[in-house]
Amino acid sequence: MAFLAMGSLPPESDGTDQEQRTPKTTVTLVSDNQCWISIIGPSSLKPQKLKKATLQLSKGEYRIYGRRYGYKMTTLLLKIQDGFEYDPIRIVCKKRGEEIEPDWDAMIPIKGRKNLQ
């Protein structure tokens, strides 16, 4: 599945707006198809369940949310930088009261690595 931010071009646009000229970075999200995943940032993704999705994201900071009734919400902070690549990002929600990693309630930063090509 591929998802892009929804939007429309102004009537006077020639089709080459800033969003289309900005290089995109490929990011893969992996989940258990039970959590509702949403993304807030320069590009957005409305809440939906998914097993795997490949996104084309512009440079910027994103917050990725995973929600599921009866479970703890997961929040990830993703900073997209030009020239970096990112491993698949796994998003699952843990049951309330389950033993989880320290600071799970805090936003978890996702780091990329420099693409040397």
C-alpha cells in the first residue's frame, strides 16, 4: 500500500508546486493490523489499520500515533532528513498494565542513517 498526503493544487498552479518538487523519502510502517495508525506532520495520514504501508514523506518532523481500545497509545517522533534512509518502523500498542520498556509513554525518536550513495 502506498499513501500520500491528500491535497489539491490551486487553480492557477501549473502542477509544479513546492510539494511536488521537494524530494521524498521512502518510509515503511509495519503494524499488527489491530492498531489505528495516524501521522501528523508536513504530510498526514488519516487513522487506519494496516499491516504494512510504504509512504513517501517530505523533509520535516512527524508524529506517528498508534491507538487501540484497551491498550496504551504509542507515539513515535520521526524526523525526515534529506539523504537519510530509515529501517521499517514497527508500531504496536501494548496492553494496559503489561510490562513495557521504560519511558514507553514518552515519544520515542526514530533515527535514520546517512545514505552514502
